[in-house]
Amino acid sequence: MSDFTSGFWNWYIVLITVLGIAGCAILLWSQSKHKVRIGEDGQPEKTTGHVWDEDLTELNTPMPRWWMGLFYLTIVFAVVYLVLYPGLGSYAGKLGWKSGGAYQLEVRQANADYGPLFDKYLKQDIKMVARDPQAHAIGERLFLNYCAQCHGSDARGNKGYPNLTDKDWLYGGEPSVIKETIMKGRNGQMPPMGAALGSDRDVENVAHYVRSLSGLTADPVKVAFGKPKFGACAACHGLEAHGNPALGAPNLTDKVWLYGGSAETIMETIRKGRNNTMPAWGEFLGEGKAHVLAAYVWSLSNDPNAPEAAK
Amino acid sequence: MNGPEPVLKEAVIRMYAAREEIHPREVKGRYAASRWACVWLTQVLFYGLPWVRWNGRQAVLFDLGARKFHLFGLVLWPQDFIYLAGLLIICAYGLFLVTTVAGRMWCGYACPQTVYTEIFLWIERRIEGNRSARIRLDRQPWTAQKLGKRGAKHLAWGAVALWTGFSFVGYFTPVRQLGHEALGFSLGPWEAFWVLFYAFATYGNAGWMREQVCKYMCPYARFQSAMFDRDTLIVSYDAARGDCIDCSMCVQVCPTGIDIRRGLQYECIGCAACIDACDSVMDKVNKPRGLIRYATENALSGGWSAAQVRRRLLRPRVIGYGLVFFAIAAAFSGALALRTPLKLDVIRDRGAMGREVDDGMIENVYRLQIMNTAEREHLYRLHVDGIATASIADEDLVELAGASTRAVPVRVRVQPGRAAGGSHPIRFTVSALDDPSLRVSEKAVFIIPK
């Protein structure tokens, strides 16, 4: 694709560049010689003949010739550069160099340098990787680089971003599932349920019922009215409200709230729904880094050296 | 504009002139000996330093890849760049001071351009002979003998230049490994480039360019006249003595091809070769030395004694440069000596202002970037203060290997109700358990949601 909207600009740039270089060459050549008068002694005068303010004359003190050579070298450099690299309008240059290509080259180099290290871990079970102190240090750095923006440096999350250090998992906490979450991302959707439940009062009743599931203070009358309405929620959260990891539907009985557990917040969640996205990191990080990251995240809520984990 | 004049004759002149080869005659004397002492001193240092070992590694290594500069026991990180700036300022004022007192001392004795030109000239003399032999050789047609001499000279120059380039790169990449790679012709592309580039620069500047570097390329040569005054020591010809026998020795030994008898010229690098040459001639004709000597303009015009010259040493310009030089040098040494090899940066997590945890405590999250710039590992304790009841909710002991960095996520908790809502200044302190002097603090902010 051309960088310009019209071919005119291509030629505009080309012309200015070429004329500029040619102009430099002509200037150099024309200024390397000078006509002076022959003095009375038969020798050329020592001045250039330029006189200002009646008697201020410019002496001719020649510059070293190699200096002029350097000037011509800059012109040669410019021509060679413009043949090899992009610069002359939309001409791409013989080497086909691109800034994006330079970046990819560095990424390839980094992958070649660090690839073997991650390949070594990739051959190991994630729980085994979690016991490796070096892998833990790498995982911590990767986490701080890529995950901490949303989940926090301490991995304890934020409103809308899950805490990764508790035993509560939306999609499951097995190492392989964590890795899948990192690789493919997650898209958690709770549709707006206000209309399905009925009136605002129904929504409030269900909210109180949901709070009662976690043993939080709730109005018993509203709980009683809300309980039968919960059927609309059970499709995803289950009749027992224990959630469904296949859908990423949260357990509503464990006091863990992604957006907050106050009645107002729960009502807002019910009325407006929630849309939650964890981006897919597989393509960006590659499987090796995702593997090490999964081990790190798993170790935040599990003791990798515990006997049952070491099986 | 002048009025119209009849143009009689014109000639075309060149605005650029070819360099005229200068063949300086070899000179012996106390100043030449001083210069050779400088050559030995600087070059033993330059070629030798990369091979010195310290604590099982290269003593002086500027590891650009790892961004760590090792100077014996000192490890400098990019954060220590200020020391490099300090060093450059000290060098600059050192030059100013010396130049004000004694002119172009640096140029004449210690500048790499002078030092390598001296080495290359020495090689040239051993192979092609003395000044007159070299001038003859220049005029000769290209015989096999001339080809042999020139070839041998350039080979020898090239060897010295390559060794110089190799030593230079040896400061940036471990020199022993570099040596193995060079012997096996397996240098990396950048190492090969810099070895060859630095070798080429040495060969070109000391073999071919020589005085052209001083006359046309060196910026220092251009602005140092600003530091000269009538009490600055310069290489001077005492015309009033009238002892000159016109032997032209001073011209023949001059590496920049000038005649010092025409007074101070910008080409003069203050090498004093003409003083040595003239002194030896004066000795032979039984006249007192010092027809050409280090003297100040005032001393020459007033016929001052050495004591009178020395009395002008403490003039405002010298005192000014001296004070600045010693003040900066003292501040630099002090800062370097008192430097704590431990650094701390605190980055507050921006995702959340603050949160309430189970027991009602208010919690903020920080990332502590701890840099152990010492050579060995240390165990550090983290501490926070500045707000009542503030405490660290995580492991407060952190171990760092020598010359390493670690980012540590830290949660700080404050009991509710002890401070008003809003932001409060707090302070993190990291201190080594085994060394109380290893201790740094950094400010941060604790936010209590309103």
C-alpha cells in the first residue's frame, strides 16, 4: 500500500530529495574553485577578491582536500542509502527493510535466545514447573509485566478482575484450565435479567435472596419472595447457585464477589448484566510463557511442595 | 562595492588544498622523554587493564548488554550515569586549569592523537629511516625496495592498530573470550566491526591524518585559546636574544610543520620538540639554553625571572578554575565513596485506589523495585512507616543475589478509622540484615477510600 493518498506526493518527495542531493553536489563542485586576479608579482592574489566595508578582504585559506572528499562521501552515502532503504517517495528500497520487520527480527532473536528455556519447562507438568524456583521467578516477572495491570501486582484482583490467590475459580483452578484461560482468554457474559425477573421489586427480592446464600444480612421477607424467582438464574448458576465452571458462571454462595456484594451492586448486576473479557494471550506470549505463567498463578493458591500436589 | 575596474588577468585557484606530508625529525631531550613517559604510562594502562582480574572476573568491564559497568569493586548501573557526567566535568575543568597555567599540555603529551602518532612515527623511523631518508623515499620511484619498506611499515602499523582495536573492544566484552574468538576467526559481527573500526581509526589518524586531526578536526584545539592569557606558559621563541643560527632544526622536528620563530600559531600543539632541538643546538654552539622555551607573553616582553612568572600563577582565572575543579572532584569522590549499593523504586498499583479486606483493614498494593548493586547477595527487610498502624501484609524478608534486580509486590495494611479518607504520605525502607549501612528509603502514597 502506498503511504500517500495521491501519486503526486510521491513525486513531490522524490523531486525534492533528488534535487537536494544534486544541488549539494553542484554547490560543492562550483565552490571548489575560484577566479582571482593575478597580482603585480605575477602570482594569483592571496585573497578571494571579496571586499567588504572598503578594506575588509577575504583571504583564501584553503581547506584540506580530504575534507571536500568527506562532503562528496556524504552524497555517495545518501545515494546508496536511498537505493537500499525506503526514503525516496514510496520506493521501498532494495533491502526491503521495514520498521515492523526490524521488530519481528528482534522478537525472533529473543525467541531463539530464550526459546530453549521455555521448551524445557513445556516438557514438564505444570505442577512440576511450579516447584522450580527459577520458573517461579520468571513467572513472577511475566505476571508483573502482562497480568498485573488488571489483576494487580499482588494478583488479588480488582473490581471486575478476579482475585487469583483464593481457591475460587470461575472456570476451574486446575493447572491445565488456568493455562487454557491464559492461552485462549475468556468471555464471561451475564445477560441483563431485569425483564425476565419482572418488576424492580422482584429484582430487589432476588438480590436479597442471593445475599442470603452467602450468609450475608438480608431481609427474610424479600428472601422468601426472591427464592422462587431465582429459577431464571439457575440455568447458568445452578439450582444450588454453586455456579458452572463450563460457562464461567460464578458460585454465588462463597462470599466472593467480582463486582461487589452489596444489595445495590447485585441489583445493578441483575438489571444491566455483566460483560467480562480476559484477552487471549496465546498468540502474543506463546505456549512456553503461558505454561510458566500458569504454574506461577496456580502456585498462588496452592502449595506446589505439598505432598498431594507432588504426585 | 568598488567601482568598475578593468580586469587584467585572472587565474583559477583551488579552495581545497592537498595535505603536504610532514616528516618530523627525531628529537631527544627532556620534553621528548616526558612525552615517551606519558606514552608508556597511558598505553601500559590502556593495553593492560582489560587483562587485570578482580574477584574472579575482569576488573574493568563495561558490559553494555547487561547494562553494568564493572570498575574493580565498583558496579555502576544506568542509574549511576550521573557519575559519568561528573567524571566528564572533572576532566573538562582539569583541562581548563592545566591549559590556563601551561597551555596545550594535554595536546603535547597525553592526547591519544599525539601518543599514537608518536608510536607510529617510531615504527616509521625504524623501517624507513630518519627524516632525510623518508623524504628521499617519498621522491623515489616505486622500486621493489620502496614497496618492501612501505609494505612493512603499513603491516606494522596495521598490527598495532588491530591490537589497539582489540584492546578497546576488550573493555566492553570479556577480553579472554574475545581473544579466543579472534584467534578462531569467530568474532561476532558487532565485535568484529568495532575492532576493525577502532583499528581503522587508529591507523588512519596516527598513520595518515596526524596533524590534520589537530588542525581541522579537534574542537578542543579551537576553543582553548579562550583559556589563554598573557600569563599562560606557551612554547615561545625569544627573538630578543638574537642567538638564532638559522639551523632550522626547530622547523624540522615540528610535527605540525610550523616555524615557532613566527610566534604562537594555532597549529602549535605545545609538544616542545622545538625546545629540545634548539637546546641541543645551543649546547653545541656553547650558548645558553632557552632560546626557545616555555615562557609567558608577559615574561618575554618584561624579561621576567622564573620567580616572577610563578608569582602570577595565583591569578583569578587560575583560582577560579582550580576552585571549581577541586570542589567538583571532592563532591564526586565523596558521592562515590558514600554511595549506597542499594536502590529502591516504589510503584503504586494504579488499578485500585485502595480496598477493604476481610477484617476491615484498608489495603494498598505497591510494587517495590529493589536493586542490589553490590557484588554479593544480601537479605533485606522491608519496612513501612508514615501512617499509624501501617504494616506489610506479606513476607517482609527479600533475598537478592549480587548485582541483581527484583520487583516485589507488597501489600500495605492500615487499621480502619486511624486516618481520614484521602491520600497519606508513607515511606518504604529497605535495609540489609547483615549491614546496617545498607539502607534506602523511598516515598509513596497510601490512599484510604472516602
